[in-house]
Amino acid sequence: MKTNYKPLFEKVFLPSGSELKNRVVMAPMTNFSSHDDGTVSDSELAYYERRAGGVGLVVTACVYVTSNGKGFQGEFGAHSDEMIPSLSRLAASIKEKGAKAVLQIFHGGRECPVNLVPGGDVVSASAVASEQNPNVIPRALLDDEIESIIRDFGEATRRAIEAGFDGVEVHGANGYIVQQFFSAHSNTREDRWGGDIDSRLRFPLAIVDEVKRVATEHAKQPFIVGYRFSPEEATTPGITMEDTFRLVDELATKELDYLHVSLMEFWSLPRRGAAESKTRLEWIQERVGHLVPVIGVGSIHTPDDAIKALSTGVPLVAIGRELIVEPDWVEKVAEGREDEIKTTLNKADQDRLVVPTPLWQAIVHTPGWFPLGD
């Protein structure tokens, strides 16, 4: 490999004691390809196997932790012990290729389609519809239901441990239920779960505490616990960088293995709550990077992009769409063949790239999502 790319292949030791073979992470990406009962399909297994050989860590697509939290058609589940054999197959398929396997755990909240939720009972922090799901007014959760969902995140963690995963990532990003409680836009409660920022933080921090408690109780070896978050919302009121600074300050006290910033563009600048003199990721890295590892993500396509990202001080970089286009991205960089990395898709590439049909259809029918060749 070229000398300037060697930093990508340094080992990383996470606070839990887990060791990653390099600094490259496969970002979590929904693939819409699981069975209707929530079990993993053979096409998903093949998809992950094809991409798990080079990266140090694979974060799976999100799994719903309770039956009323399913956010997508074709999403796989961790909501009951019946899912453990399915989860075991996925964990083994990733780990056999040499990567650490982390299960992203999730509840869709108000973003759940009515037809995927038992009885059409869509729930959230408050009865506030989202811009993405404007025709559905969710039901505000009762106090005991909130406590139950917190326990569901813990139970999903136990199932991940029993299935052989190396860790879990709490999905607190992209407008789903954890973010719904944190955001002043979606959380208009006036009880202990809403109001000021201290109360809006209570739900996400309670989930982290429960996940950590279960991991300590059940894991027999180092177990990774990460947290993913979106640093800002476009709505007013909504999450600002100032809010996010408070969130990461609290998370940095929880002995997590990493914080994973959800961005479409690594170098994007703040909207509100921080000066544009630094990018969002640079602000976050400066504030808590010395306390907890930060994963940077967003439009990292080439190894030069990844090296530039590492120059900010973040120890890990995640790539997503580029691993769909080029499953051998990491291997080609390691072997000095970075000039052979594919950057566009052709409509005849599905079988060669081992992409499940539902995901492939989403790719080819979503203009601008991926660069398409002839």
C-alpha cells in the first residue's frame, strides 16, 4: 500500500477492550431485505459477507427492539428470543470474514408506517407528526410504556450477546424515537420525560444505562457499546449544536466505546449553536474526542478522503454507499490498487456486487442516490 494510507490500517483499541484491525467502519445502511417475520434473509447474509472482509467493524442495519418499533418494510428484528437464531446467522457471517459485528438497535417511533405497527398504534414522545410521516399523528407514550421500551433496548442487547455479536449501537439519530425524546420539536411533554433539556435527555441516557447494565451482566468478553446521533435538526424548535454539546458531554461520562455522528457530509458546517469556523465533526471531536472515540462519516469515497478525515483527530471513519459500489474498497487500498476502486454503478451490476433485490431497486429508482454508469 502507499505509505500515506498506512494510518487507515492501524489497530484501534476501544475502551471496552475490543480490538479493531483497522480504522475503517462499514456504516449502518438499511437494505429492506429481511423476511416479513423479522428474520434475516439469505440475500442479506451474502450482502454482509461480501463486505465484511476488509473493514475493522461492521455496524448492521437497524433492528427494531419491540414489535411496535418496526420502521421499514424488510427490516429485521431483535424484539423476541425467537429472533436469536436469525441474529446468530448474521453475526457469524460478519465475524467469519474478520470484522467485529455490531448490531444497531432501534425503535422508529413516529416514523413507523401504520401498516407495520400492530393495530396501527404509532407512538412517540408526543402527539406531534413528523415531516416525513405528516399524515400520522402518533400517540404519546405513557410513563410505564416508556420504561418498557427502555427495558426492550436492554433485552435486545441481551439477545445480541447471546447471538454472538461483538456489540450494539444505540440508534439515537435520523429522527427515530431516541432522537424524538431529545428534540424540542418532537417532544412537547411536561412530565419527567420532557420540557427542559435535562428532562429531554432522560430517555436517551436511560437507554444507554440499561444497555450498559445488561452488557455488564451478560457479556463474558469485551462488548462494544456505541451511540449514534444526528447533531442538528432543520426545524425550529429543534436540535442545535448547543443541544448536541450537552448530549455528548453526558454521553462522554458513560464509558461508551464510541460516538457515531450521523452526517451526509463529513465537512458540513453548523446551522445553529456553534460558529462556522469549524465543521460539526471538528467541534464534536474537540469537545469530547479525548474522552470517547468518535466515528466520522459522510461522503468519504476515496482513501484520500478517509485520510483527510483522520487528520481531524477522529480515530475511525465510516463508509457506507461506497462499500455498496465497491465491496473490496479496503482490500484494494491495502494492496495498492486504489486506482481500481469502482465509483459508479451499472444496472447490470447487482449480481456481481451481491446486492439484495429490494435494496437494488431502491438504488436504481432513487435519482442521485448513487452515481449510475451506462
